[in-house]
Amino acid sequence: MAPNEILDALHTKPFEPFRMCMTDGKAYDVYHPEMCMVGKRSVTIGITAQPTDVLYDRTIKLDPLHILRLEPLAAGTPKNGPPGAGPGPQS
């Protein structure tokens, strides 16, 4: 995915939380635009324990080439798996 596409999602007003779906089946939820930093060759996401947290516990660095798509998150979408990760592979 092109970094500019991710930036567009982060700069949407009002911000709408989204899920990054990866080529390996993993997914990462972005609930706050401040928790995602986009570079030319990497995307760094702040992983939080709860969607409402404003301070991250750890970060993960992703290659934009492995981001398949961004999916909007409905309000109150439950998180499964490790903190910050979405429910994993979608069938």
C-alpha cells in the first residue's frame, strides 16, 4: 500500500479508526491518529492495552508493501489477540 493512502486515512476529519490488514493474515487496529507514524519505507504503530489508551505500551514497525488494505472499525469493535492486534485472519 502506498504510504500516502495511509496518511489520507490518518488525516480524515473527523478521524475514523481503522484496521490495517497484512499479507501474513495479521491485523493492527489504529484508534488514534497519533498512534501511527508513516515513513517512506515503514509504518510504526503504537500498541496500547486498551483502545482508549493515549500512551502506547510498545511499537511495531511494518513494511507498507505488506499492508493489503485498511478497513474501517465500527465504534466499540472488540479487540482479540495481543494488544493492538485485530482479530487476525478474516475468512
